[in-house]
Amino acid sequence: MLDTTQSDNAAPPEERRGCLFALSQPPLMIFLAVIGCLLLMASLHDLLML
């Protein structure tokens, strides 16, 4: 029969990391800020210059 008891020296389960952890990474935030600025500049150009 299969032994399903957990031993005391078993490794702890890995931490689950969600969306907020991914969004807190600096390279992703820089990328999103650049894309946001480009979209803002394009929309302001369309509204004010055209």
C-alpha cells in the first residue's frame, strides 16, 4: 500500500505569486510606462493637432 503520510523534513511548498508580484517588477513597470506615454502622446496629438 502507498504511504501518503508527510514527513517532518519535507520541503515547504513553493510560495504562490500572483499578478501584483508580476506588476511590481521594475522592467515591466518601465515597459508599461513607456507604452502608456506613447498612447497618451498619440491621443493628445489626435485631439489637439488634427
